[in-house]
Amino acid sequence: MRLGDEIAAQARLGHTEVGSFVFPVLLHVNQPEPLEQATLEGIDQVIPESDERRVTRTLAQALDAFERQVAKPGTEPTPRALLPVVYAGSTKELLNKVAAAPTEPDISFLETSFNWAGAEPVSRNLPRSVAIPTEARRLGTAAARILGESNQDPLRVLVGPIIRIEYVKGELLGEIVIQAPGPIRG
């Protein structure tokens, strides 16, 4: 989470549109760090996404998954139903913030729109806009509570693009490198 917090600290508020609660947040996309290990000649290498793009993409996908899996169905969330939301990057903290955002009586929905910078390739699957109605506030609180419950045998999910696959013919095992947003602790 430390890397995400550092990226968020770099974001700057843009201008506010008159007569609305629109707060554009601008985030400069840096060049991704090159891989430390050289690849073999003739082997294609995927350029990893920048930290800024990864943090923004994770936020967009997490909000989108919450909208599709929890808010739109409008049913009480269960641990199993929240798996796609967790896979997308949602956390207890994010869901608590989503639930708390539309607390004012005149707010009818929380909408987040994303304009993806052309500095890096953009997947067609990335959401452009996510709208969560205030009625989903209770569901967001319930989902955050479920994610906050301790589990004796937690499911561990690694999410990120595969940036290298290595296999030496005749070897029993190979290596797959996933770009993940921080150190993995077991």
C-alpha cells in the first residue's frame, strides 16, 4: 500500500466545474522502470506499466468491479461474491470510502471518470466511467465489513501483468514473473 500512497500523494486537483461537485485529479504518468535483467536475443519483452498507471488502473477496475458485482445486483454481498471485487484490487479501506462518499442529502450518486493518457497503451477493457448510486452505500459498508473479517486460511491472489516467462527445455520447472504492486508476504 505504501507505493499506492506515494503515487496518490503526487496527484493534483485540477479545476472545479461551476455548479457541480466535479474534482478532476491529474496524475503525471512517468516512464516505467526498465527491467533489471536482460532477456535473450530474439525474445519479446513486455514493457511494464508505470506505477502511476498501475495505481490508477487498479482504482478504476476496483470501482468498476464493485459497481458490477455489488451495487448493480443490489444484493447483500457474500465473501464468494466479493472475490471478483478483491481480484480487481478493492480493499476494505476503499469500500469504506465509497460508502462514506455520498453522505450528503443532495448527492444521488458517486461517479468517477477516467481519461487514460496516451503515454502508455490502454486496454479496451479499462472502464471509462463508474457510477455508484447512494443506495449502494449500505452494500459498500457490508462489503468492507466482510473484507475486514479475519480468515484463518486466507486466499492469496497475485494480480498483475506477466512480464517474463522462462523455461529451459528439459527442466522440471520454469519461471513466471508478474509485475505486482509491492512485496509479497506469506
